[in-house]
Amino acid sequence: MKITLDENAEQIIHKRLDGRPGQIRLLYDTEGCGCYGITTFQIISQPDSTDVPIENKTFPFWVDPQRAVFYEEQLRLKGDPLDGSFRLEGDSQIYGQNVKLNDIR
């Protein structure tokens, strides 16, 4: 799996990391949402032992392999500089607009 970030996405993540160590987890969250699930990102200190890396040139990204099946192999992450949210998309669909990055370090 590979994720490509646009310039806005890179800037938003840099700002949210605030010079502290952190890694990014792609999460397909189904808990308490009352729906099929939503895509979110988390800033984490360390990946879980079962997480697998997502190829990226700028930041370490991770995903639970059981959740990776919900996504295409090639993803694009676009940042919105106005509200700091993201749009995650592949060639065949949009996985989320207004996707948030939650810091749980």
C-alpha cells in the first residue's frame, strides 16, 4: 500500500506534529459511529505490533492489516489549509472528505 501527500497535507501534518516525534495511523473506525465506518488518521507514538507500514516519502504511516482491505493500493491524501482536514481518495473512490487527524500520543 502507498499513500501520496499533496503539499497542503504535508504542511498540516508537520504543524500537528509540532516538532515532537510521532507517526500516522490510517484507521477505519467502526466503533460508536452508528454506520459502516469512517476513515480517520491518528498521530501515535508507536504502531501496534500488528500494524503494517504504508509506503510514503515524508512520514511513517501505518495501518492495521485487517483494515487495509477497505482501501486501494494507491491512495492520495489532500489537505485543506482552511480547517486542517484531509480528503483521502484512490482511483476508484473517495474514502473520506473532512477527514480528521487526532493526536493520541
